[in-house]
Amino acid sequence: MNKNSLKDEIEQLKEIKHEESKHLHPPSWKQFDESISLFKYNERWKYLDTEKIFLESKRIRKVEFKEVVRQSQYKDYDGAILLENNLAKVYICDSSGCSLSSTISPDEIFPNKIIKALQSESSKDQMEANSLASSSWGSLISSKSNKKSRFFYSGITTIPISLFNVIHVDKNSFLDVNMKHYSKDVFHEFTYIQLEKNSSLTLNVFLSSSNYSSIINFKIKMEESSLLNLNLVQSSSSTCSSNIEVQMTGKHSEFNFKSLFQSRANGIVDNNLSIYHLEEDTKSNIESYGITKSGTIIIKDWSNIVFNSSSTFIKGKVILLGEESKAYVIPNLKTKGNKISASHGISLGRITQNELFYLMSRGLSEDEANILVSTGFIEHALDSMSSEMLKNKEIKSYLISSLKG
Amino acid sequence: MDREKLNKVKSEVTGIEPLSLSYEKKIESSIGEDTVRKISREKGEPEWMLKKRLYSLKVFNSRPMPNWSFDLSSIINFNELIPYAKPFSEKLEESSKIPQEVMKVLEKLNIPEAERRYLSGSGTMIDSEVLYRRIKDELRKKGVIFTDMDTAVREYPELVKKYFMTFIVSPHDNKFAALHGALWSGGSFVYVPKGVKVDLPLQVFFLINYPKLGQFEHTIIIADEGSEVEYIEGCSAPVYSAYNLHSAVVEVHVKKNAFVKYTTIQTWTKNVLNLNTKRAVVEEGGTLRWVSGNIGSGLTMYYPSAVLRGKGARAEFLSVTFAGNGQKKETGSKVFHLAPETRSRIVSKSIVKAGGYAAYRGLVHIAKGAKDSISSVKCDALLLDDSSNSATYPYIESYESNSEVTHEATVSRIEEEKLFYLMSRGLSETEAKAMITRGFMEPIMVNLPLEYALELNRLIELELEGEGAVG
């Protein structure tokens, strides 16, 4: 061996940068897990006795909406809730029109001690604490047995706010809930959803947050032969986290989840989805799309599937447009037995060179071509959700305009 | 395959009885500074290596047990572990001098014949020491170094100082890497000079014979610019009721435009805990191909990784994992794309049977600036019965928008229609299942040397038969 070349190599070795050696010795898997999740799964759910909430909410059902006024603009819906900061208007429609009730305090839905338990829990996250200390509001949306109902919820908030919702779908009923929320301050939502036997719920959620963090938590329980279609669109220029936990406790239940995450400016969109298939012949289909120009997208899906004839399919596509954009995708599967079927497929990256080349050869600049393809990506994702509210021009143009900005 | 042939293969692979070797030196004291000094003294090591060992020991004592996946602290008692056992006094270069008893084992595994026919060099390590090592003279003349680590420490101290647990795997990596750093013994050192192509593979066979022994072999492979080399590892152990720990560290440096193929066929018995740290650094234009067959061992945590730090570096990981009754396995690959135009491909196949557990845990990291990097990950699991478990934990991180990562995973079973079709053509159910399983593993098998592919096929067939090829 040539001694000089060896010396050179040793010199080179000394030059290994600190940055690089950090990659060479990565942290353990556990540290990894922890460093990636921005918001750990919300501890507060431990305090929430969900069965109790459900019973309590049933009890107050009769006193909830009293006054009636006519509101033609929500005539397609059986009820509507309009929230502007801490002022909420609730419309309940029957064949003759809509009904309005005064703002519901969360105390009416959630027993005091639960609220206190929620508030007293020391939170490391100051923003969460702020959120709980500020204005709180709650709603109960429920369907009647053997009926089909549609509800609309719209919120615009510029002050810190927390929402506590219960959605209850009675036996043999269909419920369609559309939620649209623009938040300019801390926004914190807990929603507990219960689907009873043979019921069906379509829940379309659009959440846009800027300036401050927003966190939404869904805890969902599905009974026998129930069907849940959850469509979630999240767009954020700050940090926006969603934690969804689905427990499929009944046979033949089916959960379809479609989501589109957009992170604007330097925003972070963090999605944690956990599905527990707790009975035989349960199905879940997960489809996630993500797009960002200079922000971060985190998608963590976790599916636990151990019962016979159950199936879970996870699919995802993330497009990174700009230099500063980042993405973490962790689709986990845990399976047992050979009578289940499970798969997941993820692709993550840029817009393909072929697509760009085609458009640029037709005279578009690279930026224009990028925007055109991204527009198609967003439209495709929204169209696949088959929801009128999400297909609406307002939401489409809102998402697309932020690509240009 | 008929019953007679199967039995023959079974006796070839699993008929390893404990060897009655007269151990020249054993160190049975618990892990501590004294033990480390004793091992170092026994080997007549220079001061710098002892310092490295003591430093690793310090790290080992300060690091917690891994806290994800399996609960290792309830299985491993470090106080019971025997850190060092030396079965022979001399290192051999002539296969004729190998003791009769050991030769029998090697013959059963077909190693002497393989060495004559298609290997450039071969080695055998029993317990803590390398017994035999030989390389073809023509390669030696070209400057290829293929020796055991102890000899390398003495003869090539500069190279060993540079590579031994420094920038590829450091003692800080994990608790078992630190333990390895303190107690390491034996292993291979391979250096291939610039432009030299080693046509036939180098192979090393590892055997753990002493009960409760921890085997900590250290392997360093350096492929200099434009060189090519293939390295094969095989391993086995007799069945004991007490566990053995196998905690190896492998460091591979693939320099500019070099090619390294690293193949490991692991057929440890179920009393062996297999906790390895294996990593490669690939420079500009270099290619790494890593093929692993994880058939044996009761508990395996194995995440071979590659750091692609030169432009255009490539890595390919192909692995087959089999988990039968009483086997828990977590395997997967980690790839760090640190430079532009780097490529990686991970294909992981696992077959789970009779209550076994196999998980894929992998990471693809694309650093900022790794423009035009492409990575694809595919992990498939085949569950053969109702009591088997499988999981996939893929981690994908991308800090570079100008890159592409795809990941797909499926969990499946043998479909009734396929089985019916084959059985209607006259195959028995077992034969049909074995045929489908072989088809499932095919992408990995084509990358193994023919002899190994055949052996692996047989092993898996044995496992499917329920005979238990690996104790």
C-alpha cells in the first residue's frame, strides 16, 4: 500500500463535517418517532369518559334548540351552525324552515367535572393551555332513527377558541355533516363520533388555519354494519395537527378516509390516524394527498388489523414543490393471521419531468407548469371526495390561490 | 422434493452436534473493565485498541437498552453472558490441518468443496476466534488483503485505526454496538486495492459452539476506487437451551466507482439472539448490493444501512425473512441519501408461519441537496396461517423536493385459486405451497449465488414441511 495515499485518507477523514456525522449515526427508532410527532396523541382523551359524554349529550337533546326563525339559505340542510368568534347561531330546519337557538355553552354538553379535568391537566404546550382558557363552545349533532339528515357547520374565528362536539348517528339513519372552518387564532377541537348499528355518516371537514396553531381530535366509535366516509381537507400556514382515532367495534363496519393536506408558506401539517379493527369483516380504505411549496407535511397512518376477513388499504401521494419543502410519511401496518388483506403504497416527490417538459414545450414557464399540474392534483383529490361542499369553487380556489402566493 | 431427499438435506443442515473442543482460554467473568483488559491482553493488542475497547465499555454502561420493538432487558442478562472463549491455539492457513471434528461439520455444510470450486477465499470462525483463513495466491499477489481482524490490528494498524468503529459505525450508535466495541473478537478484514476485481466471492463461516457465549465478530470491508468484491457470510450453531448472543458489527466502505456485494445467509438456531449493526458508506459512483436471508435465530433485530454520500452512489437491499414458530424478527434497511443523483432500492420479503412474527422497519432519508435522488421500497409479507403476525413500519423523510420516493407494501396469503390450480395439476398441497412460496421469493433468489439459492430454497421448504431446519 502506498503510505502517502493512506495519510491523505486519514486527513480526509478528519474533515468529515459534523452535519454529516449526524446522519451517519442516526437516533434510535423511538427518538425518531418522538422527534417527528409534533403533537403527541392527545393525553386529554384519557380524561374524557366518552360513554358518559354520550349519555349526557342524549339527556340534553330535548332542550337544545328552542327558537325558530326562517332562513332560506340553509333550506337544503336540516340544520346549520354558524360560528363567528364566540357568537354562534344554530339553525334547525324542518319542512317549514329553520330554527335558531342561542349559543350553547359547552357546560350543557359536557359535565362540569370533565371540563375541569380538561382544564386542570397541566399542558406542556402553552398554546393548548391558552386555547382551553379562552372561549369554549360546543355542539351536538344527531340524527333520528330511520331518517336521513344533513347538517352544515361554518366557522370563522379570530380569537382563541375550543370546540367540543358530539356527533351521534342513531340506528338505521343517514347523517351528512359538512364542516368548514377558517381560523386565524388558536383553534382546538374535540369531536366524539358514535355510529350505531346500520347507520351511515358522511363527514366532510375543511379547516384552514393561519397565524396560530390548530389541533383537531376525532375519536370515532363504529358499531355493527356502520359506514363512515370521512373527507378531510386541511390547509395551514401555521402548525395544524389532526389526530383521528377510529375504533371499529362492530362487524361489517366500513371506514373510508380521504384527505388532502396543504401546507402554505412555512406551515406544518401533521396528520395522525390510528385505526383499530376490533371485529371481523371490517374494512378501511385510506387515501391521503399532500402538497406543499415551502412547508412540511407529516402523515402518520397506523392500522392495527387482527380479525378475520378484515381489510385495510392505505394509499398516499405527496408532492413537494419548493426548495424548502419537507415531508415525513410513516404508514404502519400491524397484522395477524392469513385471512386478512392489507397493503399500503406511498409515493413522495416532485412533479415528474415528463409532465413539466410537455407543458413547457407548449410555452408555459416552469412556475406556470408547476401550478397547472398542482391544480390538477388538488382538483383530482377534491373531486375524488364526492362532497358538494369540498368540490365547491370557494375551497378549490382558496387552495389553488395559495400555491401562487 | 421427495421425503428421502428432504431428510438428507435436513441432516446436512441441522445435524450439527455440539463439538467437544478443549478450550484453551475462556473468560467467564462478567462484563467490566477487568474482562475487557483480559481479552485485550490475551490478544496481545496495542494500547490504542485497548483504549478503544475501554471507551466503548464506558459508552455501553451509559447507554440504555433499546426501548422500541422487543423487550430485550427481560431476555438478556449481561451478567450470565460469557464474553470470550478460544477453542484453538493457532490460526491455520491449510485446510488439511483443521481438526477432524470441525472438518466434519464443514463438510456437512459443503464448505471445503465450495472453496475449491467457486471461492476466492474462505474463512471459518468458531466461538471467539478465527480458526482458518485462506485466500488464493493470485489475489494475494494483486494486493488483496483477506485476513482476520486480530492480524489486521497488528499488520495494518493505520487502516484499522482509520476504520475501526469510527465514522461508519461508532460505539455511540446503540448499546449493542458499544458492547461489541468493548468485547469484539475475530471477524474479517478485507481490503481490495484500486481497480482490482475479485471475480469469485470471499466467504466466511461462523459457528457458535460454546453455550451462553456472546460472539462479537468485527468485519471491515474496504473496496478501493474502481474495485469489485463479493463477500458471503454463513452461520450456524448447535441447539442449546441457554441463549447465545451474536452481536456483530460490519463496516463497509465502497469508494469511488467501486462495487461491493455483501451476502449473508443467517441460519442460527433458535437459541441465538441476533442483534447486529451493519452499515456501509458509499462514495461517488459506487454501488452496494446487500443480500440477506434471515432464516434462523429466535430473535433478530437487523437493519443494514447505507449512507450514500457521493454523487451517483447506489444501494440495493434485497432480503428474505422467514419467521416460524417461536421466532421474532425485525428486519429492514436504512438508506441515507446525502448526495445528488443517488439511487436506492429496497426489496424485503417475509414469510411467516406457525405463530412467528416478522416486521419490516425501514428508513429512507433524503437530505437537503440530494437532488434527483430516487428511492423505491417494496416490502411484502406472506402469512401462511392464522396465528402468524406481521407488521410494517416504514419511515420516509424527504428534505429535498427534487427527489422521488415510492413505497409499497402488501400483506397476503396463498390464494385458494392458485393452490387449487396447482393441485389440480397433480401437485400435493405442500408442494403447491412450496412452489408459490418460491415464486414469492424469486426476486431475491436470482441475486444469490446458485449454490446458496438452492440451499435457501431447501431450508425454506424444510420449514414449510414443518421439519424445522434451524432447530
